[in-house]
Amino acid sequence: LMALTQTSGKNHTRRIATWAGETTAGSASIPRYAPLVSLAVSSVQVSGTFGGATVVLQGSNDGVTYATLKDLQGNNLSFTAAGYAEFSSGAAFIKPSISGGTGDSLNITVSHWAG
């Protein structure tokens, strides 16, 4: 399941999309998130039980065809252990994809500024 929280300040809003307890077996049904703004200042954090799983953060402009997003150094946003990375994206939709795990239960959190 994905949860969305939002905090607002005087001149900004921070949105946080969290996918909790996601698994390799349920990867095909992970919901997508539509940020509605450019992800100019964004971060992703992954934690939980990996059980051999790999988590990648993907982006799409049509909500159907997804490609792996890159961090600020041009590396794939791919995790085989708990980690954190910053990235920038103009994708209309983002979502995690999980593969190769057994007994995995992963939490993925994306945070970004929205104006």
C-alpha cells in the first residue's frame, strides 16, 4: 500500500510517498505515484528485509512503460540493502519495482519539495 503525507511551510510543501511491506511477489501490483511537479529536489530511502531482493525506483510518462531512474551521479536507483539516494526527475509517474527476493518485506519512501 502507498501512503501520501504532505507538510506545508510558508513558501513550500513537502510530499512524502511511502510504500510499506512491499514484496517481490506483489511487485506487479505496487501502486504508482503522480508527483504533479518536477522532482528537482528528491530523495528515496529503502529499508526492511531484503531476502535477496533488488529494489529499483522507476519513472514513466505514460503510466505503462517504466524505466529505472538515476541518482544525481547518473547511477541507477537500485538497492540490494538498506540505503538512501538523492535524485531529480520530470517523470509523470514513479513507483518502486522489486525482484529476486524470498521472504522480503520492504519499505520505500520518496520525499520531494512541491513548490
